[in-house]
Amino acid sequence: MKRIFIILFLFTTIGAWSQSRPLPNNKTHFIFEVTLNTPDTITLPLIQEAGYDYAFSVDWGDGYKSRIDSFNDPDTSHIYKMAGVYDIGINGVCNGFSLAKYGNANTPYYAGILRFQPGISDDNNLYLYLTDIKNWGDVQFKWFDVAFCKNLKEVISPTQLDLSLMDSISSMFIACDTLEFVDLIGWDVSNIEAMMGTFQYCHNLKGIDISNWDVRKVKTVWRLFSQCYKLERGNIERWQPLVLTKSNLMFGGNAELIQSGVNNWLGYVPNLDSVAAMFGGCVKLTEWMSPTLFWDNENIWDPHNCFNGATSIQNYADVPSEWLTHPFSGNSDWFVRPSGGSYGTEVGTSYVNAWDGFSSIDWNLIEPNDIIYVCGTHTETLTIEASGLSLHQVYIMGNYTTEAGIIDAESTRDYCIVADGYDYVSIWDITLQDANVSCTSSVDCIRFVTTRVATIGCTL
């Protein structure tokens, strides 16, 4: 009998499936659902940075509860002994919840994510198991994102996320490539200044309702919907982005986009100055585009590729060529490699004869439309000493095929790049790391006093 009992016990344990217990007072809790096909450990992705406080209770949904008072509290991890669907509830002070800042090395999008938390573990698996956000509750986050989630299909909640302590929703849903529908129409985003990559790489996103958002403080929507391949409508006709300056790649790569709604912004974007690749690759876009908002707007200094491939817009024939093309046909290409090497004649004219470090760059030779390729890992600050022109910038690029560009501040310098007093400079595809300033985006690692410096494709 003992042998039979043991066999039956093992069989029922292995095949067990648990259903989450109802959470009490769920209107005040931030509640999210996880689905485990096998027993596993879930760790809350709390941000490890000064200024983020924690004093909350967590109900794990399986009868166990914990009290969390710091980001490294051992109770931030919980072992689920059975597969199942569990509702996890957080109630109290939880300032930082982030899978993007955690940085998941297993995701194919890792290289393009704004990761600025050195030393944080890359083994958090919540992005695989989070399947629903059921309630936002009363929790006040300073930063929140559920980036990379592989099984989150929609975000519809009866309550709204409290954004009163936040000024950015950048990367909030980035690379949630199963996400199909988002309804955030009731959110109060009136304090938000940055929406960089909020829905970028949501490849299956078909519907979104953010139509009534108050975006009067938003300064950048860089890559907001970039590569949302199935999105047909932006639903942003009612937006009034009064201080918006950067909309680079906002809808870039959205092959199914039919209508964006941005023409209704006319009169509300007096400071818009950079629209590079904003609609690049939007082959089905059928709107008539306002010349007053775009190519007749003298304030815009970076228009390249804005409508490249968007051949179905009603007045495509009227679009100036510089709004359709790639700018990198420089007057001259220049090369700089790490200091201390031996690079031929070291006159900067080729990779073989590259300048020896940033201090060797002869800025008197740099003209508008020139490209400087940063090759290799540099452990000195790049101080820019040349300006471009409105439609012919100076390009600093890190994507040379032989050797990618990295600038490492080694945690001893405040910035990776300094561009004080120089205009019309575009910085492309350079990895910027370990600056002493707190970099929530690549542009934070650059010091400049002009607004005419743009970063595109740079990573941290």
C-alpha cells in the first residue's frame, strides 16, 4: 500500500495546477497576473538606484505574503511550488518597477534598449510569465515599465496608473511583441515630458486608444510607435503637443499605418525641429501631409528620411528631396580610433590612417555633411568642436562595419560627449556607458547648451 500511495502522490503533485486566491482590497493594489507552466521563482524587478523607496506588502496569490522594505530584500523573490495562474498584488510604497532597466540579455532587442543600471542581474524571468495587468491601484511609481514581455496580449484595466511622480513613460511597453491592444484613454499624462520608445517593437499591436492624452508638456516622442508593424491608426488627432521638439522615427517602419493624425497638430507644435524618419517605411500611409507643419516649417533642421518610402501620401510629389533621402553622402568621411594605437599616417582619412584618439581630431577640417566614424572603445570624452547646417549636419557615427564605436566614461567623467556651443550635430549608433550623470536615455550622457544636437540609435 505504501508504494501505491507514493506513486499516486507523485502523480498528483507533478500534474498539479494552482489557481490564484482572490486578493483583498484589490482596488488599492497594483495587481498583475503571471502564468507558470512549471514551478518556478518570480522576482520583483525593483530599481536599484538612490531616490527609489520601497515599503510595501506583496500578496503572491498562493496564500503567502511578504513585506518589502528595500530593493535587495530577500523576500522580493518567491518560489511557486506548483504551475498555475497567480495574481500578484503590491500595496504601499514601490517607486521603481522595471524590466527594461533590468536588462534582459536573452531578448533580441537588448542591444537597442536604454539600459543604464550597471550591476543589475540579467536573470529576471518575469518578462516570460507576466500575462495580464488587472489593476493599477494606488501605487505611485517614479518609473514603471513591463518591457520585453512575451505573453502580454492586452492592457485594459478598470483603474488608471498614478503618474503624478513620473515625468517619463519611455520604454514602458517596449518590445512587448505579443501585445495587440492597449486602452489607456483615462491616463493623466499631464506631467509627462518624455515618451521615447513607449510602444516601440510592439510588432503585433493592432489597436491603441490614447486619444485624449494631455501631452502639453511632452518634449520628445522619439520612436514612440516605431516598428509597430500592424498598427493602422495612431489615434492622436486630439493631441496638442505644445513643447514637442523631437519626433524622430515616431512611426518609422510601420508598414500598415494608414492614418497618423498628426496633421491636426498644426498650430500646436511651434518648437518641432527634428522629424528624421518620422514616417520612414510607412508605405500605406494615405494622409495629405501639411507643408506648413513639415517642409515649409523653417524651424525643422533635421528632416532626412521623414517620408522615405511613404509613397502613398496624397501630396508625395510635393515633398522636397531632402525629406525623402538618407543624408550620409558626406563631403568627407573621417575616422578616429582609440588613443594609444598606431594607425598609419594618423591623418583621419581612412580606418587604416585614423586619428589616434579624440584629442587628435582636427576639427578645422570638419565641414557640414561630413561623417566622423568613431571606431573601437574610447576611454576619453569626445568634445565636439564643429557645427553643421540645418539640412547638412555633422554626423558622428559608431556603426562603421569594421569596428563599432563605444565611449566609456569609466564612472570617472560626467559625460561621454560634450557639444557646448555647436549646432546641427547628429550622433548615430554609438554605445555610451558609465557616465557619472544618471542617464535615462542616450542624450543624457551628452552635455550641450544648444537644442540642435540629436542622438539616433545610440545605446547605453
